[in-house]
Amino acid sequence: MALIVQKYGGTSVGSTERISHVADKVIAARREGHDLVVVVSAMSGETNRLVALAKSLADPPNPREFDVILATGEQVTIGLLCIALEQKGCPARSYTGAQVRILTDNAYNKARILEIDDQAIRHDLAQGRVVVVAGFQGVDAEGNITTLGRGGSDTTAVALATALKADECQIYTDVDGVYTTDPRIVPRARRLDRLSFEEMLEMASLGSKVLQIRSVEFASKYNVPIRVLSSFEDGPGTLIVPEDSIMEQALISGIAFNKDEAKITVLGVPDRPGIAHQILGVVSSSNIEVDMIIQNIAHDGSSTDFTFTVHRNDFKRAMALVQEKAQELEARQVVGDDRIVKISLVGVGMRSHAGIATQMFQALASEGINIQMISTSEIKISVVVDEKYLELGVRVLHDAFRLEEAA
Amino acid sequence: MALIVQKYGGTSVGSTERISHVADKVIAARREGHDLVVVVSAMSGETNRLVALAKSLADPPNPREFDVILATGEQVTIGLLCIALEQKGCPARSYTGAQVRILTDNAYNKARILEIDDQAIRHDLAQGRVVVVAGFQGVDAEGNITTLGRGGSDTTAVALATALKADECQIYTDVDGVYTTDPRIVPRARRLDRLSFEEMLEMASLGSKVLQIRSVEFASKYNVPIRVLSSFEDGPGTLIVPEDSIMEQALISGIAFNKDEAKITVLGVPDRPGIAHQILGVVSSSNIEVDMIIQNIAHDGSSTDFTFTVHRNDFKRAMALVQEKAQELEARQVVGDDRIVKISLVGVGMRSHAGIATQMFQALASEGINIQMISTSEIKISVVVDEKYLELGVRVLHDAFRLEEAA
């Protein structure tokens, strides 16, 4: 018998039929003898409806009151799921964030969890009840309702699993696990049985949006195993665990990619301290997020080239800002390209294997794919290539590293 | 400067445009120097939507969880109104029932308010904020969300006005006050400036559904003046106050009527103790509400006739139950009629004026309207007549007692 925290997202609870189906899954897990805490999101579409209502009155709306409104989405779902469970004969009790007492700071719309009171939940579990908790929400020290921002329900689930020392945190989504790459591009992509937290972080931030980064960070910090599963199909899903609990480590776990990137290069920048800061400063102070940043050594001893990537939607705005700044800095020229993609190899195994990069570049070269930029981290190698090579590049790498075969 | 509690019903907050209009009204009252606590209902249609969601899973739904869901309707409105107020430059803060701490018993779906903590609200008022409270909801001693049942937002408003010792409790609806009778039947019906609690209770229970009975009872008990106003038109509305604060008392304040009644008579019932109980017992234990009950003295010393009225929707069911019971009791016959209406004269002045009944019966007789049943209370005389006489009866009485003229 284990204590399991399950989390069902908006699509999984998108109608009362689906909520009834979730109730069946919860009851099945309970029949196996497990204690269950279930975290749910708002029904799909509901949060957008509430956002639209609030924004029709003020944009941005008052942050405190915005959270009061948003929190109702999950509150409806917890009630509905408990009604379904009780109707099927399973004792259940719902909790809002405030009722559990999920204590957060008071940063409305993007609050952080400080502490969880597990007393009421433990009492209910001991009474044989399934406990259903509203995701995405909490309460500050003064009793104001707060929300955790995007992906907040995942965070609630992982934080609850941590507080309750749960054996596993199961995240139910509309995919049946984490794959070696997007199966729409590589039909032979393989579902991974296990993945380390570090790899999941790189996969998530690179576009495999199965899990929210914050919840993976949280789970990693407290060593809570996460399992990603489909709410629509049965199957073991993908278990995400600390690196040291994976016995046989594959070199490469997967290939992530990001097709929403654009690059901007400032050519002939005077090579003096503070230049990078001045160029990126104008960009980030306009709330444009920067992804890769590359600067090579000064090529003639006095000037250098500076390149970074931004989201494609921010490309034009960033270009204008940088062009203005470049004039001021007396840089030679600014060039940009929004027809690029980033492809990344991810795997903790590459840490101890220098040959991976060579093998990657060779595979791309064999198909005549020109690499425009390279960036690496401990467990990741990313390259930027022309967008027309996205599918080809991913497929070539998937083949080269034999990712369709289990490690 | 006064402390005013305002309550806006579902129609008044039925869209964000209307919520914005309510914000304007609140700000106007505040400019006059008043401290304001505003109670709001769910946006019209919203409660029905939530009820349908819950009932699609179980009917009846688990009562605790049903309240968790229903309470979100008002929670959305408080957030929206505060967003509108803040956007217009008026400091405001919203409170759910749990946040105020409107303590109730734990009778889910029909909880009663036990106690209101006024500390947080007083603190906000002192800070110059408008306080917006979710109607219809509270929290029990264990922190479970409860709702107060139909018309609960009126009750919340009156209870808050009592707890805060407010100068006035203003109930905004879609009518501009309480009328001498329904203006759709008597176009010259007059808006009453003042009305006593007792009269309002009789008017409300007899079908003038402006205010919920419970909130009038509450206001009466604690002597909180209530003002009924339109949220769409300006005007003084109708002030409902203790009887002793009305200087010049009219004999008759208004004419109420109920066209949804049906009557059932058991003829030749053996005249022995417990008979009334046995007949009404089968009806009320089937959750059928009984309105008028009339039994005259035994006409031949051994048997009597027993008549009562029920809602027209319950007529057939009640007839079947009573027919079965009548056989068992060896009553002679059961007859029923669902084409009747009840017309009532209401006024505290009639208490000291015996001639009212005579005048009423005479007025009806002058138009050939036959009276089938009569029932009286301290401040009310009700008659049952054939439904075809409803409009004529009301008009004749309105004229006879000169209700179009101010007292």
C-alpha cells in the first residue's frame, strides 16, 4: 500500500463525462489498496472564460481580485469530482487551497508555495476518504486567495506529494509519457520508461511541454518521483526520478526542438567590458526573453560579434531595439533571421562521453545540414539550423543515436 | 455620513456591463460620504449552469460538494465588481463568506447564519475601502463551505447590516419598490414609500416576490431598515421598517394574490381527534407544502368537511394520496379544484378596524364574485375565488380601498 498523489489536467476533466471517467480511475487505484490525494485543474476552457470576463473590465485586472476569480475554476472541478466519487460509492472530500492551507507568498497571479499543512488531509486519509485538492491555488498569511501561475496545478501536486512524503506523484495528461522526440516527426519515437529530473528539465524547457519546469525543479529538489501518464489510455507512462536511481544510463535520452526561435547578431561590436550587458539590457527590460547567447573571441583584437535568440513573436521588436542600441555603441551592423530552429540532444550519459558532439555534427553534415550556432551544457548539445531542416535534422539524429531501441 | 449595506441580485450583475454600472452606483453613494458594504449574487444564469453540471453527475449531488460548487458563482462576481471599482479609482476589497467569516451551522444547501465576524470589514472600511462580500455563502465551524439556500444573498445583506449596525440595508432588484399590487394587473398600482416588516412578510409570502421571507424575518428581528430599490432606475424605492416607526398608518397597504393554488376538500370526515393530522400527514410527508387549512364545525354532530390548498403542481399527487387516506378513514368523498386563486388584503391598520372584512366581501359581491373560502390573520384577509375572477377581484379591491391614493 502506497500514498499516491494524482494530478489531472484541464483536458482530463474537460466535461462531466471525463470527470466521471477520472473518478473510475481513482477508484481503481484505491481498490489496489493505495491512499489517494487527487489534484485537479479547472475544466478546459473555464480559465479562459474567467480571464476574458475579468479583462473585459480592466486589463490588467487588479491582481488580488483576478486571483479571487481564477481560483473558482478549480473549485468547481473539486466539487464535481467528489460528487462523482461519492455517487460511485467512494468516500471523498474536496479542499480548496485555503482549506488545506497551502500557504503561499502574496505575489498574486504567480505566488510561490511556502508551506503546506498536511493535518486535515492526513485525517481524511485515515478515515478512508479520497482527498481532492484544487490545484493552482493557495492562500497568503493574511487569508487572501492566491494563484500559482501557469502550470500551477502540477506544482500543487508535487508540493503536496513532498509535504505528504508520497510514494509517487502521478501527472495525468493527454500523452502517455515522455518520448525520445515528437512522434509526429519521428513515428518510431519511443516512450521512455525512465528519465532523470535533469533530463526532464532540459526536455521541458526545449519544448516538450509535458510537465511544467517549476514542478520538475520542485520534485528534483525534494526527490519526489513523478510519473507522467495518459488519462485516456492505460499504460506505465514515464517515471522521472533522481539520476542516481537510474541503473543503466542511456547516452542520449531524447531530442528536443524549438521552432519558435529567431536569432539576432550584432556584428563588429567594440570589444570592451559591459557591451553584452548593454545590448541584452534593452531587450530584457522590454520583457523579451532571451534563450541562447553566443559570443566568440574578438576576431581582430578590437571588435567582436554577438548573437542571441528570442521567441519569433518578439523578433521585430527586439531587432528595432537592438538596431537603435547598436548605433549608439557604434557597432558595424545588425543582422537577424527568424527562419531558424533549435535542435537539442539531451542525456545525462553524454557528460562522460566526449564523442557525442562529433557524432551529432557528423550526422547533420551527412545530410548537408549547415550548423549556424552551437551551444552546450552538461547534459545537452543544442544547434541552430535553417528551419527547413527541422524534421530532417531530428530524424537523422534519432537514427544516428538509435533512439528507437531501448537502452 | 452613514454605513450602508447594498445588495445587488443576479440580474443587476448579469453582465460585465451591468457590473460596471453597479460600480458607478456604488461610487456615487460613496461620494455622498457613506461607508459601503456591497453584497452580490452570482451573475444571472450562472447558478443554473453550476446546478446543471453537478446534477449531471448525481441527483441529488453530495450536499457538501454541491455547496463547494455553488459558492463559486458569487466568488466570481465579487472579484469582477472589485476589478471594476479599482479600475474606476475606487479602493475595494472582496471577501468570500469564509474570508469574512460568516459562521453558519453545517446544514449544507440551507445553512443558517450563526455569527458574523465584523473585524476585517471594519478595518477595510476604516482604510477607506469599499467592501464587497459574496452573498449566499458562509462557512461552518470546521471550515466547510456552506450556502444559505434560495434568496440567501438577501439574508447575507441583512445579517451583515445587523452585525455592522448599518443605518440601512438597500436591496437592489429589477423593480423600483413594493407596490400596492401587481402593476400588470392594476396599472394605477402605487409604489409604497413605507411598509412595516409584518406587512412585507404577508406580501412576500403571498406572491409579491421582491424580497425573500427569511431576510425580512431577520431584519424584523433586529430592526434593520430595508430599502427596496431598482438598480436600473433612480428613485427612493420602498423603505421597510418596524411598525412603530410608521407615523400615519394606512388601513390597507396592498393586495397580494397567488394564482398557483389548488384546493382539496374531504367531505364527511368522521369528527374525531387526530383526523386532520392523518389527512395532512400523508401530504406533508410527501414533501407537498400546504397553504390554507380550513375546517368548520361538525355539521351533523358526527362528521365534518376538511379543506386545504396546495401548489397547483402538486395537485394531482396530493389528490391521489388523500383519496387513498379518505377510504381508510371512511370519509364520504374527496373533491378538488385546481382552477382557484387566492386574493389577500394586507395592512397593519385592519387590526383595529373590524369593518375591513365586510367592505372586502361587499366589494367582491358587487361584481358577483363568489367567495369559496376565507382565512384571516392579524393583518391579512385572504379569500379563495374561481381563477377567472383574479384580475377583476384585485381591481375591485384596489378601487374599493382607494389604494391608488397615498395614505
